[in-house]
Amino acid sequence: MAPESFDDALLDDEEVLANADATLRHLAEAGARVRREADAAKGVECGLVGQGRPRAIVAAGADARLLRAVLEPWCPVPFVAWPGPGLPGWVGALDLVVVLAPEGGDAETISAVQYAVRRGSSVLLACPGESPLGESGQGRDTTLIPAQTGDPLALAVVVLQLLHVLELGPEVSAESVALALDDVASRCSPYADLAANPAKDLALVLAESLPLIWGGSVLAARAGRRVAETLRRASNRPTLAADADHLMPVIEGSAPRDVFADPFADTETPALRPALFVLDDGAEQPVIREARGRLLATAESRGIHTRTLSWTEGPEVARYAALQALGTYAAVYLAIGLGRYLPPSRTP
């Protein structure tokens, strides 16, 4: 696959960055959105104290799999992240249904919530209060979390806080997540030039590669999948986020790099080669160290470029949010370098 032309000068071009201002500003405000959602949910906690333990939890909607990644090691009852329409047939009055719909949900979500209410389930409904979903989910055992920002991550963090109040998950601090996102925004600011900006530097590597993304912990792997989705949208290029066993055949099947190739030869544009990106959130279990070492050693033997993205500060959800934000910034700068944000007057 031949790469599109990438111009690193665009990463510090004031006119182009101004054209991308709405996208970059949205990323920079991620921490503020977490705080806003947390403030709006402060009155909800009091109504949850003292509620009994459910038989099981079913979570549906945006970032339900993030809830599963955080809760599974801690949750004292079975937890299901339900991806399809409707709800499992066994859901009843002894169960808790958690629905995350930061933008209000659709007809299938409304139907699922109405089903849970009819079955007498406890419902933790995170959505805008003035929405069809919020109105249809009203019931004696429904707790409404009034979504404010439309941000799935911010709303998921607040839901995790409330599940901790119900003694169903670990303690999660919305402020620690917001601080981590603010830190990423500061380091990856468009006003930080290429030499000091980790996301711009990462975009240079991404411009010449087909990314293979691996995260060792459950949350790092989840962040990797989110980053891969963003990279695919930003560049229209294949990007694979997977576990070590699935990435290994791709790495082993890559042709070794020709160390004698002349990079200045007048030939066709060289094909993009895989590059391995390791997301490191500080998890150091033996199985993670073994898989990381195996991937890096195999990549080195095939001449594949490797890059480690590390964020080991703060609680685990804050580290997850920071890694996802760092990868998202890099995806935006990749799109900028590929000319996606050129002003009309400069479009070829």
C-alpha cells in the first residue's frame, strides 16, 4: 500500500491548525466534560446509598465494554456487557440494568429500557433528562443520571463512580481522570511544536506505517481498540488492535527490511510497512511482560519499527483515558499532516 503524501510542516502551520481548531478544542475540553458530568450527578449518589446487591448486572450502550473491563475483576455479581438489541431473556426484578446513552439513544435502546422497567429491574439510566429515552425509562426503580455533554467516556466515568457507591466496583475518581486528560491536552497542545509534542512526534511514525496496536492489560487493550478506530477514520488506512497471539502472525509474515535500500533512489513510493505500537499503562504482571517481550523481540528481528506509549501515573481509569486521548491527538495530527484540514484556498 503506497502512502499518501505527509507534510510535517503542516503540524506547526498556524493557518492549518486554525482550520482544525474545532477538533483540537473538543479534545482539549475532555477533562472539563468529565467534571461537568460529575457535577451533574452529585445529587444521584444519595438515592443509591443502601440499595441491596442485585443478582446480576447487564450494561448496554456506549462504553458498556469499558464498564466490563473495570468491573469484572471486582464485581461481586455476574456482569454482562450486552451488545445486541433488547436485553437477555433472563433479566428480571432481581437484576440491575445499566444503560449509557450520552446522546439520548435510539428506538432499540428505548425498547430495551422499557423492557427492563416492565420486568421490574432496577435501572441505572445515563442519558439526557429531556429526551425520549429519559421519559420512557421513568419508573419506581429507575435512577436517572442526567447526561450533559454527549461524551461517552465522561459519562462512563460517572457511572463507575455510582457503581462504587453501590459496592459493585472499585473506587473511581472523576477528578483524577479529568486531571489526566488536562495533562494530555497540555502536552499535546497545537501550540507545542514538533520537538516538544508527543502526539505530533507519534504522527510522524504513523505517517509511514500500518499500525499494529497492543495493550497488555485489559484497559490498555481497550484503549488500543479505541485508538485504532480513530486512526482508521483519520487516515483511511488499515489499523489493527489485537492481543499478542493475533498480532504475532502479522509481524512474523512481514518481509524483512532491506538495510541496503537507497532511501533517496528515484523509485516508486515505497509501500507502507507495519509498525508496532505498545500501550503501557504500568501493568507489570508476568504474563504481560512475557507477551510484550515476545512481540518486541519478534518485531526487532523483522526490522519493524516499534514505539511504546506510556502513561503510568494515577489510577487505572485515568491511565486508560490518558492513553486513549494521546492516541486520539496523534490521529488528528496525522490527519492534519495528510492535508485533511487544508483551507480551501490551499487544497490541491
